[in-house]
Amino acid sequence: MTRKNFDIEPRKINPGLWIPSVYFAMGLPFIAIAQASALMYESMGVSDSQIAFWTSLIMIPYTLKFLWSPVLEMFKTKKHFVVATQIVTGMTFALVALSLPLENYFRYSIALLGLIAISGATHDIATDGVYLSVLSPKLQARFIGWQGAAYNVAKLVSGGGFVYLAGELEETMGITTAWMVVMGIYGAVMFLLGLYHIKMLPGGGQATEVQSLKEGFETLWDVLRTFFQKKYILWYIMFIILYRFAEGFAIKMVPLFFKAAVADGGLGMTTKQIGLVYGAFGSVAFVIGSLLGGYYIASRGLKNVLFKLALVFNVPYAVYIYLSYYQPDSLFLITTAVVVEYLSYGFGFVGLMLFMMQQIAPGKYKMAHYAFATGIMNLGVMIPSMGSGYLSDLLGYNIFFIWVMIATIPSLLVAYFVPFTYPDADKEDQ
């Protein structure tokens, strides 16, 4: 039986035509909220502690998305939700742009960014559902590097290109107008991606129509029950929370550290310089690292290399200790440090994503359980991120980045000892 409108899937679609674009669309709003918005608010005079707290709090939908993931299993196809949320996100970014000239711009814009987080989290569930449903385990491993690379091209465009553009426009149009233009561009890109995926995204399997609200709650309970019945689940929860624990402290504060005045312990960079460092160099290194990490895992097996991936992922945060201690004014030196950190980050990040796909997701509710796992992962980033501004103000940037390095120790320990339920190949569902 076929479905009407954009649920129709008359032909098999080459994964290379939709994986890069749909994971780019996944990453763009997330990076806009996590990083670009922090620089926008800093330019507009909001304090570091307020920026870190609110831009972290509104990302809670990425943690709680498992609560509505069963609904996406029961209505329409997964493609339906991917396309719909891309269009909704695009329109909401346009509203963010329109809110910035208002007197209470922070209140309105942060609320709208919260709506984008809800839409983005829903998009994540459906996108991963398509990936898990359409691709075999072998193809999942083959394309995991491309998935990670595409997601991080969004970092290149958002944290680099769009921030650089904002810096250019700040100098000619003023801060508010500059960020209105950039938020409008975010919206246009997401809207166009929605139109592209109407044609190019596979359906991800047919849905089972829900018959009642009671059935919906019963399904949610079954999702939660079967998730916590998985073998080694407590180990796995610790692993996915702690793997990115140090990143949670660093993610908000690094761009603010770059922008802060030298007298305040920062590097005194302009918005345009930060965009250049991230966009032209750092994010490209991230993409290269993601691709290399995917091929490295495919050639040696995830179980054999997981601890090495965790080491590569975490240890390079030491570059920020160096930068905060010496406060160099050389853009080349700062860029080199960022390239080292981002290359390593991209290399190690794909290991976490593949672990969740192949050790946690398998079972009756692949999409919902993967959404639950990624939600827990985001909680591990969100909690330290919310307090990072306060901790940085309290300790100063130099001591703060020493603390970030200390925070890598739990992730290395759990990566070393975490058990595997399934072998790297020929894995079967529970």
C-alpha cells in the first residue's frame, strides 16, 4: 500500500543523496542554539552566566525527546516528521529574527529558540529512525563517518560561516540588524532543506496507526520498560552521560573565552575572527576527523578502538589550558590549537554515536531507544553546560580549563571498562 503526498517512496534512494543533507539539517539548529546564539547574545550585551544558563536550559527537549518518540513510531512515516520539522524550524528562525529589535528581545528570542529546540529534537528522532530503518548494520557502520561529517559541516556553516558573516555585518549594519539577517538565513536554509527532502528522503518504513490515547501511554511504558531491561544498561547510561561530560563544560565557554577581553582573561577576538577560526579551519578539521574516525572503526571494530577514541576525543581539551595561560595574540597559533582540538573531537565523536546505534538501539523500538540514548547523552552535556558560566566566573578561564581536563577522567575510565552486548559484525536484535 502506498501513502499520499510526500510519504510516497516509489524508488530506492541512494543514501549519499539524503544522509549528508538530512544530518546537516539536524546539526544546523542545534549548533545555532548551542554556540551561535551565545555569541549573538554576548554581542548584544547579555552576561556570560545568563547566556550559559538559558541557552543550555532551552535545550532540554534534546534530553526529553524520548517521551514523544513512541508517537513518531505510530503516526505517519518518519519522513513526514523530518520534513515537517524542517519547515517549522525554518519559519521559527524567521520569527527569532523579527524578535531581535524588540525591547524585551532576550525574553522573546530565547522562547522562540526553545520552540526550535522542540522541533529540532523531534527532527532528530525521526532522522535517526530513517537511518536505522533504511540501512543495514553494515551500511550504518559504513555511513557513520559521513553522518558525523555532515552533522559537523553544520558546525562549519553555523559556527564558522554564519558567525563570520554576522561579524562582517556587525561592522556595517550594527549588531541587531546583523543577527537579524543571520537568523533569517538560518530559517531560509532549513525551509529549503524541507522542500528538498520531500523528494529525496526515503520514508523510513510505514507507521502503525495508534487507536487510542491509552494505547499511546502503554507504548511509552513499554519503550521505557524494555530500555531498562537491556543487558548492561546501567553501564551504558554511565557511558553515554560521561563520554561528553568535559565537553559540556567547554562548549559554551570556549567561544565566550575567545571573545572576552584580554584584561578579563580572554583572547580579545572579534566575532569575525571567531567565525574564521571555526569556519575556515576548525570545522573542516572536525569533518576530516569524523570521516577518519568512521573508517578507523570500520577497519578495526568499535570494541577494539573505543578507549583510543575516548582518549583522542578528550585529551586535546588541554589546548585551552595553553591558550588561557599564555593568551597569545597570534591568530595562526590560536587556529592551530583549534584545529588540533576539532580534528580529535570529530575522530572520537563517531565512536559514541555508533555505540548507541549498535549496542543500545537494537530491539523492538530501535528509533525510540536510540532517541532515549541520545537524550541521556545530551543531558550529560546540558547539566555541566548550565553551570559553566558561573564556574568560569568563579575560577577564571585558566583554572576553569584545568577543571575541564579533570572532568575528562570519568569518561576515560568508563570507556575502558564498558562491556559490549553485541559483536561488531552480524549483530542481531534482542
